[in-house]
Amino acid sequence: QKEVEQNSGPLSVPEGAIASLNCTYSDRGSQSFFWYRQYSGKSPELIMSIYSNGDKEDGRFTAQLNKASQYVSLLIRDSQPSDSATYLCAVRTGGFKTIFGAGTRLFVKA
Amino acid sequence: DADVTQTPRNRITKTGKRIMLECSQTKGHDRMYWYRQDPGLGLRLIYYSFDVKDINKGEISDGYSVSRQAQAKFSLSLESAIPNQTALYFCATSDLPMTSGGATYNEQFFGPGTRLTVL
């Protein structure tokens, strides 16, 4: 089992829809959770971090964390073509390493 | 100016050559990291450094070495490049972790990347 798993996609949504990106992790001691956006050929850019169970909202982005289920998700409301990118889930484990998932490719169709 | 810079941005080299990738940061962070990214495999940690005198191997350090010349500079070397080291290489930095409310905060910030091709 991979330490951080994401569906590679591509996930295709129409413009204006909600995009839902999911991530599961294996280390129950994990403490911090991050979502990075990466455009093709560019570096990862931190867009959300979440540390406690529940939802955290920032503009059109909502991160959701469920530690009991070892599950973290990112919702993008009113998706725009400019949101088309690969989204990386990163988890800081109980061993204090940060592990990155392989990413989910998102396409937002105009 | 960018907070984390990498040079070169692109490099094509031949098998057996020695290559150095450089990273500089103006964020004032103590911690620096080198990752490589391959399609479908995500980011994999090569080496990391928590300060100038503290350097640690990551999950894929074989064939690589690093030097932390100063708090702001962290270089990655490929002593004898081979084709399967063709990848996108990223440097990242982070501040000291802060713990609050039972959670530990340790966000990483990435440089623009170096695309390395080994022929």
C-alpha cells in the first residue's frame, strides 16, 4: 500500500461545476495535510493546508479532513479552465516525513 | 524576485558526466530539500538538510550527493549521470515546524525546477 494514494485521473468537469479530488494515507499518526497545484512543467504551489478534522474553506477551495477514515479531499467550486492542473496531496506523517501523492490531473472544460 | 531559485533551468548531458544543480533561497528557511519528479511517480525525496551541518538521505539518494554551502544554498550533484536520472528536479524549503493545537505546521515552498536529460 502506498503511503499517500490519489486517483491519477484525469478528472474532467465542466466549467462552473464542483471538482472533487480525493487522497488517502496510511500513517494514522499523520498530523498535517497539504494540497499543491502544479501546472504542466511548473513547480508545485501550495494552495491549502489542513491540520484538524472537518472543513477548511479558502475562496473557491475547501479542504476536508477525516482522520478516522484517513482521508483528505479538496473541493473546487465554480471550476474554471485555469484550474486545469495536477493536484498533489502531501501528508506529514507521524515520523515527520512529508510524503507526496502522485497527483490527480484535473481538466475543466470551457 | 523569486524566493527559491534553481540553476540551470534546463540541462542536457551525456552518460557519465558530472552534473551540479544549484538552489538558492531568500526565505530565510533553515530546511532545504531536493526532490525528483517522474511521470506517474510523484515527488520523491533525494536528500534533505535541516541546517548547514545536518544533511540526510531521502528515499532515493543512490547516485546523488549534496552540499549545503550556506543556509541559503543547497546543491545537488550527480557524480556520473545515467539515463534513468532524466527527470524534473525540484528544490524546496521550509521553516522550522511549529506546533499548535496538537498539529505540526511544516509547509514546503518549491523552486521553479530543473529539467535534466541524460543521453
